[in-house]
Amino acid sequence: MRTIVLNLGGEGEPIDAGLVLNVNLMLPALLVRPDFVRQLTPGQLAVAASAARLPFADAIADRVVSRCFPIQFGRLVDGHGIDELAQEVARVLRTDGSVDFHCSSCDVQQMAAAFQATGLDLLQAPRPGYPLILRKWRI
């Protein structure tokens, strides 16, 4: 079985996995950039969707990553709240799956609390400027 990684806000960054789904609400704008499509490696797909409304089945992802997700004042650019984002991440993550989530301008403590409220376990103390590392141990 191949590893499935959801790359939230993804722009085709190299990620070691069998299948990488780059979820980006701004996909139509990215497709205009000639380098975007060229940098997608085999096993990478781009999906236009909100990270708070993921178009995937429950427990599909082995990992969820985000390298610099835009969140301002506790809201995604499309207006959804971080609680909705955290619930979606927990929903699509398989048991024993991991989250490596870095937001570009969010309150890290608030994000950590939102993820923990969904049942995900924080593996290290949240620190500004560093990614949140979490795991889903239970169903």
C-alpha cells in the first residue's frame, strides 16, 4: 500500500510519498505559472479545495503537511475557522497518521488547541515559527 500525503496549501514541494495531493484553494492561479505544472513530480496531483472542506474520504491520509499555511486572526483566507480546519485534518487522517503543520502567521498555541480538541496528540510543545507535530493514535 502506498503512502498518501495531503500537502495543504501545497505548490508541488518535493515530498517523499507514494501519492502527494497538493490541496490549494488558489489552484487556478497556480496553473497560470508555467513552472508550477513542471515541478509536479510523478505521484503528485493538484486539487483545488479549501483545507476546511477537503474532498476526500475519511481516514485516507497517512500524513498531512503544510509548509507555510496562510491563517490570519484565526481564519483561513476563505473565511473558515481554524477549528474547521483541525476537524477536517483529523477526519482525513488515518489512525497512527501524523501531522506536520506550519502556518505562516497564526497563533501557534491557538492552532495546537484546535488540533488537540479533535483528539490529535501534540508530540512537542508549540513554539512560534516552528511546525506543530501531532499524531492520531486513536479512532
